[in-house]
Amino acid sequence: MFRFFWCPHDFDCCLIPWFHGVQTSRKLVNLDEVKVARFMQIVRQVRGTLSAAMASKFNVVFVLGGPGAGKGTQCAKIVEKFGYVHLSAGDLLREERAKPGSEYGELIENHIKNGTIVPVEITCSLLERAMKESSKNEFLIDGFPRNQNNLEGWNKQMGEKVNLKFVLFFNCPLEVCTQRCLDRGAAGSGRSDDNMESLKKRFDTYMNATMPIIEHYEAQKLVRTMDATKGPDDIFAEVENLFS
């Protein structure tokens, strides 16, 4: 049988065994050391739980910038040096579009041609599938999220499954990006959207929809901005400092 005793000075209570016929001292035990030890035990347990949770999540770096800003080129360099997996939202959508019998193929094709954004549920599902199929746990997600709907859909579907390390933003004037895309198309990139008509729509989408997302992450101090007008090697000299 036990009884509680209360100390009005330090607001601690102590559970003391009480036996019939035995006089038990009512002097309270100082619980400071017990409380500290218990607190440290809880801290260690919480740290262990958080570490395990973080280890089980996908580590993600978002890579954003206008069409032709050099996202793909820099991602390839990061993959080569640091072993990340490069997932291009656009490439995944194009691959899905090209699959025979894909239920999303025609829908994706129409969005790509019109320079509009594919429904976020499709993009998130393709990204998650690619991450689950990978043997690695660190990913560069290129060209996503591109608008508020993307951001909200990602947070809803993937927010608890990933650890967002930072956002890598390649800042480049539209005229430079335009020329790069046209040169890429003339060289046979094979991309149906490397033409002036599609580029105008893509740039409009970028300025009106994607830039607010970059500003959103800037407010969280997650954006790392690179001057993308430089040559690829000069840009990467700055980029690699973020991953070292």
C-alpha cells in the first residue's frame, strides 16, 4: 500500500510505502536528482526517436530556376561528385507520357505543349515512386514545386516523408535562358517545348507561379541562390560548397 505526501515548498510529491502497524517517516525525499536523471533519459529517448525518424525519411534538395537556367547541367555534376539521385519532374512526366498505354500520357502531353502545370497528384506520385525504387536516400528534385498548388500538394502527400535540406535556386535573366533553350532546341534536344511559343508560356508560368514559391522558401531561410549567367564550371565551384 502506498500514500502520497506533498511538500508545499518545492511542489514535489513522493510515493512512500505505507505498512499497517509500522510508523513511516514523513520526511520527504529530495527529488531533484531523480527528476534530472529522468529528464535526461527522456531527452535521450526523444533524440533516438527523432534520429530514427530522420534516417527513415528521404533527404531532398529542391532545384529551381527558369527554363534554360542550367538546372540539369548542375544536377549532373552534383550526382557525379556527391552521389545524389537526380529526379527531374519534367523528365519523369515525359517518360510517363511516352509509356504505351499510360493513363496520364495524353493529359501530360497537353500540359507540356501548352506550357501549363501537370496536376500535382500525378507529379508527386511519380516522384515518390522513383524515390522508393532507388537504393539511395539523397535526392535532387529538379523543377518542382513550380506553383502554390504544387507546394500544397507536396506538403500534403510528402511533407511527413521527406527532410527538405534546402532549395538550390539558379537565378538567370530571361533573355539568357531563352537563348540557351533555343540553342538547345536547334542542336536537337528532342524537347517539344524548346521553341519560342512554348518558352513564352513557360516563362510566364515561372515568373507568375514559381517565383512566389522561391520567395516562400526564402522567408524560411532555405534558399541558396546561384548566379546562373556564369559558365557551368564556375557555377559548380560555388554549388559544391553547399554539399561539401
